[in-house]
Amino acid sequence: MGLGKKGSILGLLGVFLLDGLLLSVAYNVHNYTFILKETNFTRLCFTKPMLTVNASFPGPTIQVNKGDKAFINVQNNGKYGVTIHWHGVKQPLNPWSDGPENITQCPIQPGKNFTYEVIFSDEEGTLWWHAHSDWSRATVHGPIVILPQQGGKGYPFPKPYAEQTLVLAYLRTSLRGKAYPFPKPYAEETVLVLASWFNTDVKELIDDAMAIGGDPAVSDAFTINGWPGALYNCSNETIYRLQVVHGKTYLLRLVNAIMNEEMFFAIAGHNFTVVAQDGAYIKPIPTSYIMITPGQTMDILLTANQTPSYYYIAARPFFDSGAPFDNTTTTAILQYTNVTAPTNISLPTLPIQTDHASADNFTSKIKALANNDHPISVPQNVTKHVLITVSVNQLPCELTNGTCGGPNGNRISASLNNISFATPTTDILQAYYRSLPDVFDSDFPNQPPLFFNFSGVNSSTYLLPEVGTKVLLIEYGASVELVYQGTNVGNPENHPMHLHGYSFYVVGSAYGNWNATTSPATYNLNDPPLVNTIGVPKNGWTAIRFVANNPGVWFMHCHLERHASWGMDTVIVVKNGPSKGTRIQRPPSNLPICA
């Protein structure tokens, strides 16, 4: 095809793409029904009712192809209001279905329902969904499997009389996704979900902790696909088994749905290769273990090439803080077919819980695949720079008896740029879209209000944050660099930061304080990973970049649920662009109403 003819095609193509058709040239539509209800579960000899979707823990898998759309009707038969978030799905122009409570929607009240329109675009691999109300995500969560694009069932416009014209043929072929960037595995839909188990009711647990300003109790166990495994008391038979055929290769889709701990993960006797993270391919990483933070997903190629037997799959925390944590190990069994169970099953060798070197050794290897079939586009010229300090703080006690559950009788808090986020009673998206007053302030700062030795000073001088509902306004099309700076204030630790509505490039990370002159010289602008959740190192910094091309109201928060509850959150508002295809779509008619 000559250059002139190609230019003509792209020009005509632009007409078809004005309203966003590039996002889904030919796509399948999927329909799911989620029934939220209390269901009795027994683990560790404790039986309790807990909120679930379709009576399962973890919840059902959503499976689509790249570029598809799903409508998920959520019927809330539970006891309190709940929302659902589709973690890592960018939802182009559609923040109405993103989910965080009182950020983009009001909760679905008991006895009510709401249908989410989940729009997939360039994501491919594994993501997940979870409740985004209080701590209900502990039991309300499940995987999203996004297979390579298959071409879909039809055009997103009426079928034309003639569909073999040059432009439509181009739409049908050239814009389809590619196959896996590795040989297709024997099984491609094997999901492993890491989660937390609490013997008590999780809503009561966090409500009680917030009432006194203290640290909530840690979980009683971790689970793999809902089962704690063999190393817990009263748990002999409660173990997940993954059957494999000798010589076959499996694509394991790992989700960290755990509430408050990063995790090391390994399989006894087996090395494996990590090929994707957060719905985007990476350069293959051969390894014997991984470190994965809450909110992250990873795709792993495992070849069953060892002596046929039983092998433990195991996960335990990586935890670098003085705060309490669940210091236990969950297990599952990798079970070769047609073999007898051995007397002893071998455990993998996992790094110890405080092993920074092992955690860093793995995470430093993660780089984007960045090839012709899976290109990346890293912003080179930044037009909007934001430096955000990430801290655990304290607030004065407001109880009548004068004693709260935090240090020195204070209330535990957390902040971004020394602002502890206060969730409003009216959702911010509606307030922004309809210009409602007195819901939020649009003056979240571009830098910390006070500069000090962030990673070296731990002083009560910096403990007290401002409490407010402040959002960060960003112009459509801006090239954004956001630097998360961990501080030594309060109880420092690794912070997994998650941004809704976007994937972003992780261009740099290090211990110590970010420096505007020297730190950018260390950036990787060639093949940085494209993710939606990133661990900010304890007393260190992480720099991310993205183009603000998805207008809307988007939540940004730490995915350690304790920290998010204490106010380690903010909201980014990306303004509308100049055309219909660059503006927030209209809200659905049946949005839940704030009670």
C-alpha cells in the first residue's frame, strides 16, 4: 500500500473514530448478574455469615476479550449499601460505572439494583473486581480474565449494505488485537486469588476501629481461592488443589485481593515466568518467587516439568513496618494427575517477611514488553508535575472520655500532601458534572505544604494533617508526572498506590528523597511497565507518567485498606476535551441515590 493511499484510509478512518469507535471496533457484549447476599462460610472452625456475590468466595469470574463490553446487574440483597469497582478497567469516558462509594456513585442500597456498563479498551491479561465500600471488598471480589481480541460479533454501528470497502476492511482486520506474545498455553484461564480471612464480621471490625481511632485487628488467615490451606489450625481439608498434566504449560492468573499485606508467592520445586502485570504484557521474568502488592495482578507461565507428585503453592507477607500484620502462610497444592499423594509435600522456599532485597530484586526486573505488536508511548515532555507526600499521621482525639485507640491516645490518620481525605455524603462525580456547591474543594496542592527531610525525619511536628475533601484538577491532554514520596512520619511502610481510570508508566523509583535535579536522570523512559497499582518503597519515592486523555472523576488511594480508611486518598478530576469523543458521557438514568 502506497503512502498516499494509506493516508486516505486513515483520514476516512478518523471519521469513524470521532466518537470513540477505536476503543471497540467490533466487540462482544457480555451480561452478568451479581446477587449480593449474606452467606454462611466456615473456615478455621469458625462459621459466620458474610457478604458475597452469588454465594461464592471468591466471587464469579468475568471473562471477555480485549475491547469487549460487559453489563453487570448488581442486585443488593445485603444489609447495607455497597458499590463495585472494576479494578484496572479504564472505563473510557464512563466514570459513572467506576464504582468507589461517594466518589463516582452513591451506594446501591439494600433491596435495590444497578447495572454497571463496563467498557474494556486496551487492557489484556488479568484484572479483578471488588466492592468499594468500607471493608466489604474482603469478601466481595473476583477475577477478570481478558483474552486477546477475537474480532467480536459485529460493528458498533448498523451493519452496512457493503462491508468490504477499504476502510471497513481495515477496521475489521488492522485494529484487531494480537495473539499472546508467547505460545498459547495448554490452559489459559487458571486463576489464583489471594485474599484475607477474618473470623469476625469485617464491617463491624472496621466500624469499631474507626469509632475509637485505632488500628483494626489483623486478619486471621490468608486464603488461596477461598481456602486457608494446611498450615492453619483446624484447616486440614480446607485447601485448594490445582491439577496439572505433566509436560503442559499453564497460564496462571494471580490476583492479590488481600486487605493489608504485600505477599511473596512461590511454588515448591518449580520456577515460572511472569509475562504480564495489571493487564499489560511485560518482558518475561524467569523466577522462583514474586512479590505482589494488594491490588496488583500478574500472569505467570508455569510448565509442569518436575517429577509428578504433589507440591505446595504458598504465599506469605512481605511487611516492612512496625505495625501489626498477619504473619501467617497460606497454601494450595499443585497436584500432578494420576499420582498418589506423597507422605510429605514439599514447601517452597520463600523470602523472609522483612526481606527488602528479595522484594526489590523482583520488582526491579519488571519492564514493559514494548515491541511492535505491543507498543508503548511514554510521555516525554511533562506539562503537569505533581509531588505528593504519603504519610501515616495522627489526629487529636474527639471522644468524650478523651482517649482514642491510636498512639498517645490520639486518633490514627493518614494523608497525601498532608491532607487526610474526608469522603463526602454526595458523590463527587455528580457534584462535578452538575456543578453542585459545597461538596469538594478543587485546591489539592501540586506539592507538599512543607518541605523537610521526608525519608529521614520522624517528628511529631509533621504528624497533624489537614482534613478535607480536596481534588486535583488536570487539563485534558496534559502530560502528567506524579511523584509519590513516602515519608518517615508516623509508621512508614511500602504503600501500594492505585489510580482509577488510568494505567500509568512507572518511570522511576528509589529509596530516599526525590530530587528534581538528579532523580530524573535515573528514569527509564524506554520500557517502563504500564500498571495501575504500584508499590511506593518505604522511605522512598516512585515517579509515574500518563497522558490525561480520559476525562472524569477518578479516585487515587493506597490499596492497604487500613490506610485508605484513615484518609490516604484523593481524587483526580480530568477536565473534558474539545470534542464529543473527549467528554464524559451522560449519566445513566438509574444511578443510585445517596440516602
